[in-house]
Amino acid sequence: MAAQTQGGVRAPSPTRAPEPGPGGPGQPVQPVPVPAGRLSGPVARLRSAARTPPGRLRTAVAVLVALALLFGVTAAWQSAERAAAARQLASRSEPLSQDAAEIYRSLADADATAAAGFLMASAEPPEVRRRYQDDLATAARLIPQAAARSGASADAQRQLAALGEQLPRYAGLVETARAINREGLPLGGAYLRYASNYLQTTLLPTAQRIADGEAAALDEDYDAAAAVPWAALVLGVLLLAALGRYQVVLFRRTNRVFNPGLLTASAAVLAALAWTAVGTVSAGTGLHEARTRGIDPLRELNRVRVAALQAHTAENLDLVSRGATEAFKDRWDALARTLTASARDTGSVAGLLADPPERARQQLTEARRWFDEWQRRHAEAAQLDAEGRYEEALAKTLAPGRDDTAEAAFNAAGQQWERAGRAEQAAFDAAAGGIDGTLAVQAAATALLAALAVGGTVRGLGRRLAEYR
């Protein structure tokens, strides 16, 4: 409304009085709050939809499918990991562990054979010299072979490189000792003792570290292959329980006894669980047999053979020294006590196992017999040496072409130990072979069965959802 004037003065325009608020006249109107729990927008619509029967079905589908997928992925992944570890164990870890042990054994045998050849001097048979050269060739071949493998650690590479540098030096010392000995100079014995000491204190500790590293890698692969897939088993049981519970819920709501889709899903999960459990037990049994009939007896046999070789080296070097030192007698006594404790149980290695391989028992028993004979002949030679009858003691210890010496008994025991090793290796191969394939099939089967469970769940609950359209 236009302002009116009175006497030339503009009068103020009238204004509307404020409406009284809830608090009384003059109070502004307060906004009315929305009751708690009444949300608008997508969240409210989702909550509302989830409370309906179709919404609850969709939620169940999502939960069951997610659980089935998680079970399938976990079961397949764990089975595939165990299959890879079993394959690594059979084709790489165990053979390389044996190669590392063979490097050590070859070096110890070379030391013993060099001492035997030195004592025989010009009467040294060609086979003794050839055995020494074969030992060095075996070690020289296995060192780069082990270094070339892709899984070798940096520390193992350093140890192998050091061993490759130390081996020629040892061989050079032995050849120097042989050359001086052929000239009839007593200095040859000193050189040979120095060469043996260099091998015992430098090469063999390096080889032992390599063997220990490979043994640790083998144990890791074994533990990974034998691990129980607890995560997959727990998820499978949870999924099976969830499927069973929801079928009970549907029965109470619809009075329909069976849901073909959920029954199919339950059967698939049950089959996957059974396959995983049976496969785990089967693989575990095979791996346990591979350890008790192969890995463990081979390790013990390697220790026995190396200790026997070191005792044989001490036996020969004691004669080389001609009484200049008691160190080799002391070393023999210490090693003989260790070997006697093992050998007299029931055939060296067999006495340390609960169930030794049947194929190796005969060889181990025969090795025990020759071991005892070696001890007896050595005692006779030592008595002759103590009486000052050095030449007779030498002839009793080793002599070309004779089979009544301590050397002959030692070689006979060594041959039986070697045959036992082949039998135990065959037992390992038989037990560990095929485990990786079984676990790989298990991985593929559990993945397919989990996919079938997903399909059965979607189909079974999808038909219930269709009834609401």
C-alpha cells in the first residue's frame, strides 16, 4: 500500500504483527523436528526394502554367495600352495639336500683316500687313485650345479663360491705331499697332514653350512606341504551350517521340505569339504612316510658315513705321522665311540627309526657286521703299532689286493651303507611321488564345487524371489 502523507509529512506504513509462537505472543515459530528413525532418501528405502521378505531373501543370497566364494578361493589357494610345496620337496629340495650332503661326503672320502694312497706310496693301486680323483670331480661338479639353481640364497652362493676356491688349494697340497713322498722325503707326511687339517677346518665346515642350509630349505617345504588348511575347513563348515540353517528357515516359512538349489549347494560344499579333508589326510600320510622312510634315515645315514670316513682318515693319518702326534688316535677314539653307539643299536641307522624301510634293513644289518669287523681289525693293527711293529700294523690296516685288512672291512661297510642309501632314496621317491598332483587336482575340484554351490544358492533363492513378482 502506498504511504499516505499528512501535512506534507510521510506517515509510516503499517506493518503486520508477528504471529504468536508456541511460547506465546511475540515468540517465533520453531521448526518441527523429524522423529528419530524416520530417514529419507536411498538409505531409508534400502532399510525398508531389507525388512520385506524379498529383501531378506536378497540379503541371504548375498551373504551365502560371498561365503561360498570365500570358501572356494581359500580352499583352492591353500591346496595349490601345498601342491607347489610338495612338488618343490620332491623335485628340488630333497635332491639338492642330498647333493649338498654328497659334496661333504665326497670331500671326506677324498681325504681318507688320499691318506690311504700316501701310505701305499708306489704300491698304490689304480683304483685308489681313481677313487680320490672321482671324489674331487664329484665335488667340483656339484658345487656349480648347486650354485646355478635359481632358489639359492645369497649366503649359499657365497659359501659355494668359497668352497669352489678352496677345493683346488686342497688338491694342490695333496699333490705336493705325493710328489715329496715319491722322493722318499719325510716332509711329505707333514704336507699331507697339513692338507688334511686344511680340509677338516676349512672345506668341511663350509660344506656343512651349505648342507645345513639345504636341510633347512627342505624342512620348510615339507612343513608347507604338510600344513593343514584350517582356514578352508572352518569356512566350509560355516558355509554348510549357514546353508542348513537357511533351509530350515525356508521350511518354517513356506512349509516346503526341500529347496533343490540349496540342496545342490549343500551337497557341493559337503563334497568339497570331504575332498579337502581326505586329501589332507592322504597327503599328510604320504609326507610322513617320506620323512620317516626317506628324509630322516638318509640324514642319519649321511652322518654315519661321514663320521666313518673321518675315523678312517684318522686311522690312516695316525700311521702317516708315525707316532709324531696323538691327535689322530684321539680323533679315532672319539669318532669310534659315536659310531659304535649308533652301529650297535640295530644296524646303524635302523636302530634310530621306529620303522626303517624294509628294503634297507638287510643292507644296514650287513653294514653293521662289517663295521664291527673293521673295529676288530683296527684294534689288532693299533696293538701292533703300539708294540713297535709298524710294518705289520701297516699291512694289517691296508695292503693292495688283500681282503683281510681294516681298509677292506671299511670299504665293505661303505658299500652296504651306499646300497642302504639308494633303498631309502627309493622309499622317499615312492612316498613323495604324486602328492603334488593329488593336491593340484584337489585345488581345481574345490574351486569347481564352490562355483556349483554359488550357482545352487542363486538358483534356489532366486526361485523364491520370483514368487514375489
